[in-house]
Amino acid sequence: MKKEELRKLILTAKGAVEADVVIKNCKVVNVFTGEIQEGDIAISGDQIAGVGQYQGKVEVDAGGRYAAPGFIDSHIHIESSYVSPEELGRLLVPHGGCTIIADPHEIVNVMGIEALDYMMEAAKNTKMDVKYMLPSCVPATPFEHAGLVLGADKMEEPIERENILGLGEFMNFPGVFNADDDTLDKLMVAKNAGKLIDGHSPGLTGKNLTAYASARIQGDHECATVEDMKERLSLGMYILLREGSACHDLRRLLKGVTPENSRRCLLCSDDRQPKTILQEGHLDNHLRMCVEEGIDAMTAIRMATLNAAECFRLYDRGAIAPGYRADVVLLDDLEQFHVHKVWICGELVAE
């Protein structure tokens, strides 16, 4: 941010200058306090200046609708949608998808870093913000490969890239709990860069799971039961509640979400195909299911926004508050979560 942009943001927040955009007459979902605030959302550039009473150069009447922070899918494989990053953006943004944490595991297993370069370049062509995790298991198993082998030495450059948040789902959990030398080298690539390590440990339990968590594996989307979920939560891991085209874990795992642990729970798709998106939606569908299963709407929205932002250290988003990214989803209600309009970085991108 430049100094003059900061000056403009501050003066807009205090009401001394007109906002660039004001979304008028909203019911703002405050994920920090759990309250619904009535008022306007003032936007300066690509950031939120404030919530209250504001005037703007452009004013949009929300008609009393609910304004939620932009939704964040905490784990998804773009390749599983069979479309490019640009086309996936066209599918997800109208459903409130403003940020996705993508793991290009499949394409990198075939084409290596060249494929990662393509995915990162292609992502610039969608309004949706695509953050990437660096695939950690290329090949996926030691028994076969799909074309490429990516060792720790080849991971040192890409892990430092700005839009790479860390190592993608670490599927070689036996390599972790056995402290395999090559596995430790990969883990150290992330640790030395100060980046995250995402998890993938189906069926792992007991001391072996404790050993896996001791490497500071951030979270896991492979919980089959509430017991799996509770054990990982007790070890300090985040749980990514998955509802995709093939794997349907959300309703089952929601039974384990409590007021005490809900802030460690996120929503993710993992694999979501166009047919599913077109027929059921994206995280708006996840939110609908949460409410149907008895989770209150505020808790559900936190799992799709603030929780994911904090887990992946995206501290500039996940809430509607001064100084945060102006990612706003206008919803007709907090039961069906029908998306009326979407702003990303202060720009109206879908309606």
C-alpha cells in the first residue's frame, strides 16, 4: 500500500472524504462479535474503510440483505474440475467464492514446476484470488509415478514465491512418523521458508498421529469419523470439513462441531466438478448444509471465512472490518444463502 492510499483510506473511514463505493442498507455479518450490524459498507480502493453511515461516489442499495465476508475454500484441486483456473473462477465467483487455496498436485505430478508456473500465471486471469500450496508428494507414492519426481532440492525456489502459502497435503504420513530422511528434507524446505505444511492422514491415530502432528502439520481434510476429527483437534490441528463431488464428509463431521472447537474448523471442496457446482453451488451449498444440520449461521460463515483466513495466515481478509480486503458477498438470507452480488477487492464481479 502506498502512503497516499493509506491517507485516503483513513480519511474515508472517518467520513472526511467520500468512499469510492458504498454498499448501502446492509445487515453486516460481524464474524468477530457474532452480531448482525445494520449500516453501510464504505470501500476505499480495494479495502473496506468502515461500517456505519457513509456517502460514496458509487452507491449500491443492498435492500436490507446480509453482507458476509468473501468465502474461502481452504483446499481444492483445480484439475479435478477439468477446467482451467480462469474457468473455475467463472464458476465459483457467482457463488461467493473470493479466495481458494489450491493444490496443483495432479498437474505437477505430470509436468513438474513447469505446470506450477502455468497454473500460477493462469490464475492471474480470474478475479478470484488463487493461493497455491506446493505439491509435497511428487510422485504420490514410492510405488509409481506419473512422469515427474520432485525432491526437496527442486522445491526450494517455488516455496519462496509470494502466492505459495506452503507445502500441500503431506500424503506420505508414514515418511513423517518414521522420520524418513527424504521426507524430513521436504519438511525442512517449508520450515526454513517460514511456510505452512498442510496434512493428509486418513486412518492415522495414536502415537503415529502425534508424531505426524509434531512436525506442525497444519490441518487435515481426511477425517472419516467424528472421533478422527476430535483426536486431530486435540493435537492442535485444524479440521477441513470436506464436501466435494466424490467425498461427502460434511454432514457426518458437523456432528462433532461444538461452540468450543468451531473456530478450528474450516470448509473445503477438495474435488468439485462443474456439474456439482452448477447444480448445487460451492461454499454457499456447504453453508446451507451446515444450517440444515443445526449449526448456527454465524458459526458456519466463520468456518467459510475468518477461520480459513487465520489458518492460512491470510490476515488481510475473512471479515468485513476497517482495513480488510473488500471481499463482500451479498446474501438474500442466512438459511439458503442465495448469493445476490459479489465484490472482490472492491469491484463488483458478479450479480
